[in-house]
Amino acid sequence: MIRRLGAAVGCALLTCCALLTGCTAAVDGTPSPRPATALQQVLPTPEQVDRAVGNRLDPTGPPVVGSIDLLPDGIGAGSEVTPADCLGAATPLMRSVYRDAAVTGVGLRDFSRFGEGLTVSSAHTGVVRLASDAEAARLFDGFVARWRSCAGTPVTVQLTPGAALVWTVTDVRVDRGILTATVLSGETGREPAFPTEHALGVAADCIVEADVAVTDVLPSRRVAAGRAAGLVRLMLDNVQSDG
């Protein structure tokens, strides 16, 4: 998944200071807000990802922090998603899912590794900061309702007139404040589907998301096992530890 780093300039200097370093400032006598967790500190380290997924994954690059423009704007140029409302349940951190929210910052980090004997081949992690705790809670509640409405729904991504991806959102649940789903793809008459674990949670003014692609060649090991939820829990703890 291509990530694009947005740049903040000019009058956004104070906002960037809070976003990137956790600093705050009082303006015209207004009390300083609660210190903001630096978004890159919310994201998991490579070692934490390895422990959560059960095998080694390599970071595709350093953590990136920026504006909502950092989020992918769809799956690919010219692709069409049906139903569009279920894209956010099927794959994480889509710009269209957050476009109408009061997003003040985004942090992302991706991991991948391919080879024999690996059960998990990739993980995407991200944090989206909202304008307030209330806005983050409102958005989380909306995600719960939307994911539940998409359960069992095939989500088709038409890449070209003759090529499409089909994802099926399954096993949607909320457990201890974390929203999870298993997204199935690649099923054929001879091969069972490949599961991708998708999880999302909220803490303070942040929404955190993760997905984990389970691509083991052995069907007996190609099962969802709470790895993405573990990554989300870790990121939620990182947010809360600074509160």
C-alpha cells in the first residue's frame, strides 16, 4: 500500500509542534490543552510487531506523520469499490472513511516479509488524531455500526474491466473496546480463503487501526488469531500512557 507523506507549513507551526513532539502552547491566555502524544510514539516498533504476529516482519520504512492526505485515497487509480460504504471495514486507514471527520494528524507504519515458513506476510498500523475525545468516540461508534452492517457482504474492487478483488467481511465483534473483523479473500474451489485480521480502537482523541495478512501456505495455519487486535491494544496503551 502506497503511503504519501503530507507536509505542514506556515501558520500550522503550532499544530505541528503538538502533533510531532507533544508540545502545547497557551495563546491569548487560553489554557494549554492536554499534552498530545507524539503520533510516531503511538505506532509499534518492529520488535513489538514481530511478537504480536508471531514471525519476523521488516518495516517498509520509518514511521511517517502528516495530515489526512497521508491516508491512501482508494485502492488504485481508477478503481471502483462496491459497496463503497464497506471499504473501511474491508481495509484499514482509507482517506474516504475519515474525510468527513475532524482529523488533525495521521501516523502510519507498514511491515512486510515474504518467504517460506511465514504465517503472516504483512501488517499495516496507523493512528488518526481527531479534534477532540468526543469526536473520536463518535467516529468509533459509527465504525461499529458500519462494520456490523457490512458483515457477510462481498466487497468488490474493480481494478480494470477484467480484474477485480473480492473481500468478504466476516466475524465482526467488539471485545473489550476493540472492534475486529476477519476479511476473507482468494477463495477458490481448491483453496480456502486467506484471512486478513482487521482491528480498530479508540483512546482519548485517537483512533488506531491495524490489519494483519495471514498467508501461510498450509491451510491449517491460515487462521485468524487476534494478532491485529493485539497490535491495536498495544497502540491504545501507548496513547493512554501519555494521558
